[in-house]
Amino acid sequence: MSLFFETGRAVVLTLILAFACNLAPADAIAGDWRFGTADDGLVTASLHATNKLITGGGALSYSPVLTIACRAGEPRWTEWLQLNDAVSASRKITMSVAVDGDKFDESWSVGSRGRMLVLDGADAIKRLVSASRLSLSWRFGLLSGRGQADFDLAGFEEAVEQIAGNCHIDPP
């Protein structure tokens, strides 16, 4: 009898969790962008990659998250890629970038325990305003292979305008 109740409880909790995770925030706009504002004035717009990366020995997968941000009162823009798996680099990493097929390499900073790759500056944001696709590729480590994140940038320009308005700065 207790097995029946434990199984029922697990099913109900799973359904509640699944429902809660699928709810879209009220502040979402075109292209699946999600907006946030922190207590310290950081204003963000985030977008999940269209592809998945495999982690945990192939048992789990996740989509990296691209975030663009500014801080209210500071005319500085930032772009970062959030990962679940850490890269082995400690300060800088070479990122292969493709914006609508135009390919080039950039040096991104490594932050937050190697799970965040950061590029500062308005130029990083400006190059994406008229783009429709972004592909980022990087090495996790010497023997760890490469990661890749692909993004459909629908709604990017609107996201930048909304963030700029909330930060009281001009869009790049």
C-alpha cells in the first residue's frame, strides 16, 4: 500500500515539476527570449541554443544559454554563454564564431568556474542586430573535444531595444 502512495506522490511531483518548467515567463517576446532584471540593476535577455550538448557520460543533455546584458546607469554591454560543463581554460578561450555564415575567431574571457564564456563590448552586440543565425564553437580542453552552440536570433533586435530602454542607454 505504501508503495502505491510513494509511486503516486512521485508521479504527481514529476507532473508539477514538468508543468512548472514549461511555463513561459510573462516577460518573453518573439524568438523565445527571456528577460530579467537583478537587484543590482543588471538587465538581461537570454536565449537557449537550438542544439543540445551531451554531458554526464552521455546520460544527460542540455542547451547552452546565450545572454546579452547591460547594467542600468552604465553604458556597457556584455554577452555571455552559460554552460553546464566547465572548460579547462582559466582566463581566455578562443571562440570560433559564425554570424550568418561569416566565420571568424574571437578571444572570450572565462568566468564563473569555467562555465561561463564572456565577451564585453557594444561591438559584440552590434554585429548580431541584423543577423538571423549565430554559431559558437570552442574547445572544452586539450583532450575533451569541442562544444558548439547554435542560436536562432529571431527577436534579437527587439531584445536589444528592450534592454537598452531598461538600462537607459542607446542600443549599439
